[in-house]
Amino acid sequence: MSTLGIIQARMGSTRLPGKVLRHLGGRTVLDRVVRAARASGVVDDLVVATTILPDDDAVEAECAAIGVDCYRGPVDDVLTRFLGVLETRTADDVLRFTADCPLLDPRLVARAYRVFAAADVDYLTTSIMRTLPRGLDVEVIRAAVLKEVDKLAYDHHRTHVTSYVYTHPADFDLIGLTVQPDMSYLRLTLDTEDDWQLIEAIVDHFGDAPVAVREIADWLGGQPELAELNAHIMQKDLEQA
């Protein structure tokens, strides 16, 4: 079985424009996501999927600088972007990543893929019954199922790539993976300046290498003022692009 990792990335962001190319500990946010995906050891091939907008020329240039392939496609129809990548590759399974998760844990990615492969299902996600911090989630989907979803997905489902699958559980064989202990009270994704302050503090403390999420959670347990920096931020609804 061959696995393809696809990282969706773009410079446009309503709350924090250009976030994917901000520098954390000497490397860009995108570079950190690329490195973590590769460090998982379960991704045979990796592609960054960005848009055709001129602003995303910078994303393509960063991909060239860090040695990862780049594919450019529609702005809001991210599902079509993913399928465009698949047209250039042969893959059985697709791992979906987003470029605003610089604290991605390679060990979690590897564990999730091993469960997916052993269970022989259509789709696996860690976000159905959330126990991980936002920003650490892992999704795996069969390439054939992703192509099938192209015929079914509409509106916001095309922006969120896999949301048609997990909102129609009767039509697919899917698993929601939970990881203990529950760390869902933490927010470790990058979408606002408050998120940035927290993530920058974490990287300043732990250094450049990827860190296990349990280590981050344990450390933040003794730094309540840091964990509170972005606790007030509300995640956008699924229907919001």
C-alpha cells in the first residue's frame, strides 16, 4: 500500500494572513509541518497543495527551498486541489494535513495510520470524539473514497475535503480514534495572534525538534498563563470557509 501526504497551504487567512510562512525557531511554519509529516515514517510521498493566486507564489518558492513538491489549484475548492494532486501520483491512501499545525506530532501520525491500515476502513480521524488539542489531528482516507466523494461533495464540503465523509457516517466505513488522556482543552493550531504567542513560547522552550503532544501538555500544565493566551478563541463553524 502506498501513502500520499497532502498538506493544504495558502497565504490567505482572514484572521492571520501569511501565517504558513511565519518563522518559528529558524524555520517556517510550513517547513515544520513538512518535517513532522516526513518524520512519521508512514508517508511515502508528500505534496503541498496551494492555490493559483499570485500571493501563493511565495508558498511555491518555499516548497522549492525546503525540497517538497508543490501543486497549485483552485482557491476555495480544496477537494479539487487534492484530486489534482492524485492525478499526478499513484497512491492507495491519503493523509491530509493543514499548514497551520506547526506542532504536529509525528508519533501520533504514525499511530493513526497504523490503526487505519489494520482496521481496513475508508476513513479515520482523531476529531470525531476530540481528545487531542486542536492542531494535532490526523486524517487518513482511501484515495478511491476521496475520488468517490468528488461526485457527492458540495458547498463547504469541497472546502473541508473530508467533511462529507464524516457527516455521512452511514455511507462510509469510518473510525474515530481517541487518544488518552483527554487534552482537548488545549488549542495548538495557528489561526490568530494569540495562537502565535502560545506556539512561539512552546517552540522557544522545547527547541527545534518535533515534540510529543503529551510533553507539551505536561509542560503547559505548569504554565497556566500560557494556556490561557488563546483559550477564548472560538473555532469557525464547519459551514464557514
